[in-house]
Amino acid sequence: MPRVALATSREVPGLLDDEGLLLRDRLRARGLDAGPAVWDDPEVAWDAVDLVLVRSTWDYALRRTAFLAWADEVAGRTRLYNPPAVLAWTTDKHYLLELADAGLPVVPSAIVEPGGDPDGHPFRAVEHVVKPCVSAGSKDTLRCGADETARSAGHVRRLLDAGRPVLVQPYLPAVDEVGETAVVAFDGVASHAVRKGALLTRGAGLVDGLFAAEDITARDPSPAETDVAARVLDHVTAHLGAAPLYARVDLLPGADGPLVLEVELAEPSLFLGHAEGAADRLAAAVAQRLR
């Protein structure tokens, strides 16, 4: 029986969330021996596993170098999805500048590198969001008003002092009513989409725990959202040489159409319980990679 390891973190070693358990069960229904494995556990024999699926490694953000080294090592022993090149690309939000340069509609973005001016970005005069370029689960992300320049610069400075490049983007107020649209795809083919309620509250502090709680409902994406997500996945496929096994493209409502907020290819929630057959579609894609 082929063995599939669902890579997770020490904080959730047993995949104790509905999505992880649902995927495990659907993989087992296909005759696969599926179970969790903590990515940085030195006792795990990765070469005894037929395929490793990165799922809930939410603690990588402060140890990205170690995480990518782990990915390279595991990929040398067995199949790893998504593969190291994909993980390296998606875990640093500098890729947003690449997507914009390629002509894709992206939320306007500025990056402040260590050593840069904490107040030198172009969005300081409008409401904006400050986050590390390497982050997960909305950790270390702050929504700042146009009148909160000191608060904004202070957060940028703290991140820069820790050696973390910083992404700054204008806050798009339509998200408060419309929400985000997350389009999920398996093997480059759209599977389903959800609406994510606005996460960031004006004046709120930073997220505690591994990730921010989300308000999720099923959503049929608009034709424009479907088109942008497909164009993003085409770019990723061409750039990285193959369609990622799983992908999530997060879109925000812009004045002229949907804008790319993030492209999640490492450890995103895939909202498998919000669409009929979604978990089976992912399990089928995993089984296909084992053939």
C-alpha cells in the first residue's frame, strides 16, 4: 500500500482540523496509507514514504531557510508536492512584483528591504497594510490608517530590524463588503472557490497563535476572477515548469476588476469542506502522481 505523509507542524502534529482529517480519509479511501508527519521531526524516515504532501507547515515563516533545506532533502528521497522550486517561489511575496511585471493585475505593492526607510513607501498617505514578505496566516500583519504613520513606520522598522523584508499595500475598502475570493485549483484546473471575509480590523493588533480565524463561505467566482486565476496559474506553470499539484489564488475587488493578493502554493487552507467533491479531487490528483 503506497504511503503518503501529510507534512504538518509541531503545533498540529495530528492534523487536528477538519480539512486535514477529511483529506486523510479521502486518501485512505483510495487505498493509500495516509497520515501526518511533522516536517522538522528528525525521527521521520522520509525515504520510507512514497509521497509527501505539504499541508499544515504553518510555522515555516520564521525558519524559511531551514524549511526550504528540508524540502530539498525530502525531494531527493521521495516525491514532494509541491516541489522545492514551487515552495521557494511562493513563500516570498517578492513574486508579486514579478506577476505585476508580467502584466497580471496585482494589488499595488511596494517592498522595503532591510536598511531601507521605514516610512519611505508610496502608500503612507492612504490606509495600508504592512506585512513581512515571508509570512503565513496573517501573522505580523497590520492594517494602518492614513493618520497612523508612526504606528506603520514602527511596525516596518521592527520587521526590518529582524532582517525581514516588508511588503506594503494600500487597503482596498471594497473587501469589507465583498470579501476576498479564493480560487482553488488542482493540477492547474480550477476546483472551487470561497469567499473570505475581511480579516484585518482598523486599529487591531497583531494575530496571536498560528493564524487568524477566517469567515469562510462557498462562492461562485465571477468570469473575471476565474480568468485572472487561470492567467496566474499559467504564469506559474510556465515559470516553474509544471502545474502545481494544488494552488490557491486570492483575489481582492479592485476598481477595474479583480486583483491578485497572494498565490498560495505551500501550505494554504484549501477549504475542502466547502465544495462537494473537492477533497476527492485533491485525493485523485495525489493518486495520479503516484502512478
